[in-house]
Amino acid sequence: MRDAEAVTFGGGGLDRAEDLRRHPGELAALPARTLPLWRGKPLIGAARDGLALMEGHALADHGTPVLLGRVDGAAIFARDVSTLAVEGLSDELGAFRDESEQTHPDLPNGAAFCELRRMMTHLSPRDAELAATARGMLEWHRTHGFCPNCGAQTQVGKAGWMRGCAGCGRMQFPRTDPVVIMLVTRGNKVLLGRSPGWPEGFFSCLAGFMEPGETMEAAVRREVWEETGVRVGAVSYLSSQPWPFPGSLMLGAHGTAVSEAIEIDPEEIAEALWLDREELAEVFAGTHPRILPARRGAIAHFLLQSWLADRLA
């Protein structure tokens, strides 16, 4: 696929400094900068077009630093500061669209904690990769404080890239869950769906988690059939996107439908429909009378726009 790494959170080229994770002395010798996150929301600068990295090990009374990588000779750390008593609490927290911002007197002037899904298209590729890595890693730490083997509390190691159990010695490493997301076409039409709980009119590509022992191609065919009753034949890989909400890797695929009749599973999906290219162009132009486009920055938006522009091959 042309421009496959132009997807949001891709192509940042971050030096993840794996060598420093194994050499704490070398890591400590580098200047440090900190990216704080509050409830998964990264700190964004006053201009709202980039991350607000704080000098040194800022806000050291909160959370455990996790090494994100090396940028311009400095070690960049993420830190979970969710216990910080911020200003700007809102009912929007955790909502489909969270426009709220949180501040604190100890933050750089004008900086605020902002929802990453709202800000992701405003960030440079490197800042987007830093933010996605930080959010995914801190969520992993939040949910893996105890050993799945014996139940004992785990301890952080390798600059945040491992948790070890003192009870049984088992080590855990960060995981990401593979999800297939499908651009399903049949001639001049594309298949879209709306999940329960999404805003009215909001449609996107179908998607679903891969299962153990399953190939990407098989997952595409299974998920499309389960949700819509549509059968898919040929499947090809297009692009991928880290999606740290909370910790997935979206595997973008193109599936060619061999049937057209839709019969949804209401437990899986609220609605599904076929759109032709002309209608999809209206959706992207904002002139369609009923359908809203997929979220900008999400791989679904990227895949649909690429198909509309004939950039898949």
C-alpha cells in the first residue's frame, strides 16, 4: 500500500533505546525529560500542537518512570500522574469525545492534559509515537501489578519494560492485542458498520480481535461474517497502526466480498450498510445527509480515504 506508514502513530522513527533498558548506569548519565500523563491523557503544550516535555524527572512523587526512548541525546520518560489533584475535572472524561482539559500549577505555562484521540492529528509523527507508546505502556503497568501465575505483587524492571515476580520469578513483558480492521469492498461499494454506543450517524470499517491460532486472513473473514453475514474471499494486508486505547495493534486489511446481503448480529453491531464511492466522497466532504466520517487519525479514516483516492496499490 502506498504511504502505509503515513498513518497516525506510524513513521515517527523513535529511537526506543533498548540498549539503555539493560544498562541503568548509561541511562542515568543522560539528561532526562518527562512526559506526564493524567488518566491516560498526555501533557500538551500551550499551542496545542505538540507534547509538553518537562525537564528532568519532573513530578517524581507520582508513578514510576518508564523509558520511551532517546531524543536529541536525552532520555524521555513517561510518568503516570493520575493522583495529581488537577483543575478542570469534567463529565466528559472517558466519553467518546472528550474535549476537556486538565491543568495544575506545577505544569509549564499554558500546558494541559488533553485526550490523545482529540490531539493525535495535531502532533508530529515523533510526538504521536511518543504519546502512543507512553499511553500504552502506562496502561499495561496499571493492569499488571500482580503476577498471573501466583498472585504476588510484581516489581518494575528494565526501565519500565518488564515486571518481575519476587514470589515465583515469572517475568511479564508489555503486550499488545492484534485487531483486524477491514476495508471490505465489492466492486464500487464499501462495507461500513456502526457499533452500539457510537453516536448516531457515525460509521467506520468493521474490526475485531484476532483469536489464538488464527491468521489475519481468517480473522477478517470470520469477523465480517459474524457481524454482517457478508462472506469475504481474497484478503490482503494494507497497513498497521498502534492504537493505545487501551493497547491494540490495528492490522489494516483489504477484503473482497463475495456476497452482498447483510444480516447483522445485534450483539456485535448496531447497523451495517454498503456505500458507493460517490456517497463516500459526500461523507468525507461532510455533505452526506446521514453518515459521519470515521474519526480523523484512526486507521479506518486512512484506509477509506486511500480507497477513495485509489491509493491502495
